Amino acid sequence: MLTGNYAINMDAKGRMAIPTRVREELVALCAGRLVVTAHTEDPCVLIYPEPRWEEVLPGIQALPSMKKAARRVQRLLIGHATPTEMDGNGRILVPPTLRARASLDKKLMLTGVGDKLELWDEQTWNALMDEAPDDEIPEQLETLDF
């Protein structure tokens, strides 16, 4: 289970160090082999442990290609998917196309969302966390007790 928020930095070459606790989880889950790709709606980068990506990929490929929205999802997720591996220092390289798409610069926020990680520009993340939701609370959330 990938959880937590981590303020991290990216160097000029687009490399970022995975925090130690997350790095240890990723080594146990996938020996540090990851797939980075675009998010379909939000301005962030998704980071999947390779085994989880291999579970998700068939579902993306099976989307009906006659539907414009499905083709968009396939192009974003599969088209941007880049296999990567953590180096000896726990760093990964975020490809320039993904950095540009998510407006990633030096200051980043890495967020665990269960089976994957999200990588955000720190200012974008903070603004998102400060804004009020613009839609109704899903029915499933109404029954949860926090």
C-alpha cells in the first residue's frame, strides 16, 4: 500500500529521488521497476509499480477504439507510458514530455494513492488541496466513517 505525501525536489536533468520509506516498499513490490505515465484528467504524473501496470494495461487496451474518449485515454496512458528503474540512489528520471504535461519543475509533491503514486508540481498540489470540491460527494463516501 503506497501512502503518504512527500515534498521532494527534481534536478535539472529531470531526476527525482524516491523517499526512503516509499523506496523500500517499491523494492519489495517490484524490485524498483516502475512505469511512469500521464494522468488522464489531472496535471500530474502517475507512477505504477511494474506488476500493477501489467494488471492495468489489458483493461486500457480493451477499451472500445470506436469511442473518442477511450482512444484519448489509451493515447494518454499507453502513449506516455515509460518503463524506468530506480538507480542505486533511489532516483528515477521523469521524461521531458511528462514533465511538460504536468508542469513539473524543481519543487514536487509525491503522493501515495494505494496502488500507485502521483507526482505533482508542489504549487499545483497545494492549490488543489485548498480548493473546495465542485461536485457532489459520491454516495459511497456518505457511508464511510472516518
